[in-house]
Amino acid sequence: ESIMKKYTRDHEWVEVAGEVATVGISFYAAKELGDITFIELPEIGAAMSQGDILGAVESVKAASDIYSPIGGSVSEVNSGLEDRPEIVNASPEEQGWICKLEDVNPDELDHLMSDAEYEEFTTHDPDGIDNDPMSDDEVRPRRRGRPRKAKAGD
């Protein structure tokens, strides 16, 4: 059966094989976050819609929510990450997967990016999270680079 792998604007990946989707964070996100110290995994059996918060990742630099790239029901979690979150740094798109979802709708993948599109996005996106690697704000997904309002007295 064919396996489809897609990426989100929030730096998750999803790989769908048949009815099961495996979800994790991208190499790019893992590199930007730096040393990962904690992964919050979802509950088995939790029902997710596309875009729901699935879990969270914390690093020495930032904390970031993980969003579900596709709707489904959590069928498995990578519990090894609870003791060894650094696996996500070493192998974010293989051994460092976060969870598996079943009962997924593959049509939801249509809105996500292919490998090539994601590479383009992370290289050229002006609102990407790599403008200032030391700024925590930049690492939080969902922020679209809105200019900050100047406060009086700045």
C-alpha cells in the first residue's frame, strides 16, 4: 500500500499507511527547538480533529504545542519518549514519532505540504520560526509574524 507523508505549517509530519497515521515533529522543528527535555503525549483513545492540540514539546529554549495534522483517534503513543525525549532530537521523523491515529480521513492530507513544499516553506518563509533562533516567540507555532505594537516608553 502506498505511504503518504505530509507536513504542516506548524512543523508536524504525518505519514499515512492504510487507515493508520503516524505523527511527529519535523527535523526542522527539532533543530530549532534545540535539546528537547520533555514531551507531553496524548491519551490513548483521545479523539482528535485536524488542528487540535495533540501534545507539547519542551526544550531548553522554548515550549511548543504539537497540533494534530489529521483527524483521528489516538491508537498508540511512543511512551519511550517519556523517559528519553532526546530521541526526538536524534530521530524526529523515525524513532521519535509521537503517536499513531486510526480512523483517519486521507482527504485531510490535501491541505498539507509535500516534502518539497515543506522544504521551500522552511527555507523561504519570511514568517518562519528561524528569523531569530534565540527568540522563544518565534518557535511557537501558529504565530504569523505580526508586528508587535510599540508600547509607550519603548
